[in-house]
Amino acid sequence: MPHRAPGSPGHSKTNYLTGKAIKYYRPRGSAEVRQLIDGGFQAFNAGRLSEACHIYADKMLAPEHDTTIGLTVAGALTPAGLGGCAIELIDRGLIDFIISTGANLYHDLHYALNFTLHRGSPFLNDVDLYEQGIIRIYDVLFPATVLLETDLYIREFLVRSKLSGPISTSEFHYRLGLDLLEQQPGCAEYSVVARAAQAGLPIYTSSPGDSSIGMNIAYHELMNGSTLMIDPNRDVNEVCAIILAGKKNGCVILGGGSPKNFYLQGQPTLWEVYGIPKGGNDYFIQITTDSVVWGGLSGATPAEAVSWGKVNPGVLPDTVVAYCDSTIAFPLFCEYAVGSENNRRPRKELVHKREAMVADLVRQAKEAQHTKLTSMDAQPAESTGTDSLRRHLVQQTPSRWAPYRQSSPLMSARPVESLAFTRTPTSPTASSLSCACICAGMCCS
């Protein structure tokens, strides 16, 4: 990591905040950037970013594919000014829903409320900054009063909105965005939350308590006796319903973290929990600095996601990880998309379709449950315990892989032939159940 001695003492608050104001950058489809990516980004991670641009612009955005696209956002990207890229994609219908850390949405509010964040340096004296009431996010600087004023707005919104009972984060952010549009006219041009509400695009937060928005909701309950409760179950089901309703599914993942998994877990939730074999994501793009070798979710590859049913194994050529800083790569990525032939799509406005999509999820889940129970009831009466479970798994496993085989030449050659279970003794008095799946035509040998 780079290191430099802290800044010299004696800085005034005014001196610290003299850097240029950070503004939301809006991509305009630069022909020069497209030429650079097509002609100059040829190998290594430049090549991977070029590949990501082509998968997105040529395939995911192709009208005939009608891909439902989720953008996941982790890392302090709105403080760095990348919210403008997301706004442009929302405006053009190039993304259909967002899953973000709560912090990114909280810092987006600073722009909506017309506060200023400044360009600074990562090599400052943080004790001096603390004493002068200045907040630092790496090289982004702003006065602590920005936090206090933003917190005050959130608390006033909570009282003004009279929200109560359990709600999803998508509903909360939608209502918050509508309030911003009313309280701060014109802020949709420089606020992701406001623009998403205006466009009917749902925004989810995978860990709502892990941000200043969640902190102020907790305050509202403790101090005002509010019954408002963010219900993660509703978020899980809504995201699953959106994925289920999609003709094709794809994601653009910035960073990784909890938002990445919250999106990707939708496919396993469908097949593993609800018994609905959707088949895995059709497209996967990730821009991250996290490496696979450390074992964390952020660095997990799309190939690994195949084993979970998160990514369709037949479409691995349409998946890519570009190991880049999102603050560099994402604006280039968006410039390429905005300058492409498929640079505008009709907006899906999924906020207004959530109830109907969840109702369809319930219907299909109940049908799958009925089919499963009927299948198990048809087994001989003496089949109980692990024997019944074995038979059920044998019957259900091919259905899980069926959607994969439809689009995978490798897997369409022959079906899954058998699912064999054996008991392997581990001691004279104990045994363990082990499972071996013999899948013809699925291995390299």
C-alpha cells in the first residue's frame, strides 16, 4: 500500500475543503472511449473490460433477448461521483433494478440535498480532520455537518411519511425517492434514489441495518415508538420474483460483497427452496479488485457460481470478471454502452409490478410443492426416512439441471443418468451418508 507522512499540522478547515466539488459524472457515449476499448484494450484486464463491454452492449442489451438486468453496488462509489453513471443507465432503461449497500444510498442523499463533497488527499492527518469536524472517505472530504443534516432529513422523512409495519427496502427507497422529488425539485438529475423512484426502478439493500439510513430507522423506533420494520423476507421474495419473471437474467456487479450474493442467491432460492428450476443466470459481469484465491464471496468466479446453480453452465462464455478499480472501469463501461447501438430500452418499471410478480412466485412455488408432495406420496408405504429422501432427490435432481441442458451443448448430449447413495462406515457404531452424482457427458475426460 502507498504510504506518505501525514499532512503538516496547522491546516484550517477552509484549506482542507478547497478541493474541487465532486459531481456526478454522466456518460455521453464517447466515440473516442469506444475506439480505445475496441482497439487498445486487447489483453489482460483491459481485455476483460473490453469483453465485458461487448457482452453488455451486444448481448444483454439486445432487444430480442429482453434481459432483466440487475446492478449490484458495493464500495464507496456514490461519494466518488459514480452515481451519475447509474442515473444514466436508469434513464435509458439499461438496468432494471439495483441492489446496493445502504451506505451508497445514504451518501447519494448528500447530492440530492445539495451538499458538497470535495476532492482531497488520502495522506492527511486524520486526528486533525477529526478535531476540525471533517469526514474522510479515502480522498473524499466533507464537513461532519453533512452527516448531521442528512440524518435530520431522514428522521423528518420518517415522521412525515408515516410509514409503519413491515416493508421491503424497495418500498422504503421508493417512498424516500418520491419524498426527495417533492422536497428537492429537480434532484432526479443528481440523485440515484430520486431518479430510480421517478423511473419506477426498485432499489434493494441487502443489509439495511448496516448504514446511516438503518441507524436512523432504529432511532425512529426507539425514540418515536415507530412500528416501521424493514422486512428482509420481502426483499428475498421480491428479488426472486423479479428473476423468475425475467426472460433472460443478467447482472453487472461492482465490487462484490453482500449485494453480489443477494442478487446471485435468487437462483438457488428458486430451485433449492421453492423447487422452481429457473436455470441460472444467463449473463454475469463483475468489476472487482478481489481475488479468488482468498476464498471470499467477492472474489468468487462465475465458474464457481455454476456449482450453486447461480449461473447457467451453458453460458460461461457470456460471463467475465474484470479485475479493475470500479471508479476507473465503470465510467468507461458506461461510456461504451451509451455509445452503442443498443443504448436505450423501454423501462420495465418493476416497482409497479412487484405485487403481481410475487403472486406469480407464490403460484409456481405452490405448484412445485404440490408436485413434490404428490411424488413422495406415490412411494411405497415402507419408504420412510432417508430412503424416501433419497428417492425424492433422485427424482428432483434431473429437473434442476433440465434448464441448463437446454442451452448447453456439453450437457445436452446425455441426461443425468443416476444419483447413487452409499453408506460409508466411519466407526463400528456410526455411519455417514454420502452422495455421488454420476453425470454422463459433464466431465472433461
